[in-house]
Amino acid sequence: MFSRQARTAWLRTRGMLALLLLLIVSAFVVPAVVPPGAAWRFATDVMLTLIVAIGVVAITDHRKLAVTLAALGVLVVAARWTEWIIPTGLHPSVRDLVTICTFLVLGVAVGINVFGSGNSLRDRIFGAIVLYLLIGMVWAFSYAVVDLFLPQSFAGRSDVSPDPADWVYFSFVTLTTVGYGDITPVSRMVRSLSILEALVGQLYPAVIIARLVSLEFVGGPESHPGQAEH
């Protein structure tokens, strides 16, 4: 029989791995194979629903955050799936803003697992990658919201049939500071968001590496739970 702590750790590890796979599919597979339009929206709604559900499982050791995430997840599912059954005329920005809040809560919980003490190195590495992908997705939805209110904020996108996958592409290109230049920020707000994301993209790997090194070589037993007694 597993103890409650062991079950929680098992759920966290498996949930974090599943969450990582879902985010990879959402960020890299769906934009590559799903065309814009109804198919894109359906695929996005399915992936977001799965991410929220698995995310709640992955952060069960943070009860308050898990409850908050579950509540926001209900709003995300309701806002996105109700439109398929009964058109409510809900503005797309509302759906995206609720999604951003949901990802932020999930990111906070994952960040606690990554930077806090008591978790294994494997859990930290999974969590660090998940958090990095969540950062990119949060900015992608943020760019989408800004574009809804300031349509001329970006140069290089088609005005005839804009592709929603452009936001995911632009976000991760900015986060990794690749900067191909095919899509460029024009408005001041988007430029500020882009600069902030680029700074996060530069600082994040350094902070993560420093934290992992400190836990492994300075923190001692706290980086290897269960070994302090030996």
C-alpha cells in the first residue's frame, strides 16, 4: 500500500509528464497540422480542456492552487464549449483572458515545485520544461488579446485570412530570441510585451540552471528526498 505522500508524488510525476506531452502537442503539433478556422478552434478547445484536467492532477499537492485551477478550468470549459452548443456571442477576448489566468495559476504551482525544496531532480526538470512552455503559451494568448483590441499591432500577418497559429509561433520565436522578422510588433504595447518575453526567455534558463546546481551541490539532502536518514 502506498502512503498518501507517495500517491501524491506519483500523481505529480505522472501528471507533469502528461502535461508536458499535451503542451508539446499544443505548441508544436496542432499549429503544424490543423488549418485555421473551426478545426483550429475545436483542436484548441480539446487541448485546453485536457491541459486543465491534467494540470489539476499534477498539482494536487498544492490544494488551494488545485482548487483555484479547477474553478478556473470550469470557466474555461464553459466559455469555450458552450459556444459550440448555444452561440452566446461571447467576445473571444473573454475566453482568452480566462485561459491566461488559468495558465498563470498552473504556472505558479509548477514553479513552486521547480524552485521549492523537497522534490526530486526528475520532477524539477519536467516542471522546468512545463513552466517554460506555459510561459510561451501565456504570451501567445496575450498577443491574441492585444490584436483583438489593436488590430494593427503586428506587421507581417495576412489581413485576409490571419492564422491563429501565428501567435504561438511569434511567442516562441520571441521567447527564444530567434527573431526571424517575418512578424514584427508595431504598437507600443506589443513591443513592451515582446521585450518582456525576450528578457524572460534569456533569464529563465540561467535561473533554472543556477537553482538546480545549488540544490544538487549545495542544498544536499533536500534535493534527494528520503536520503537524509541514511
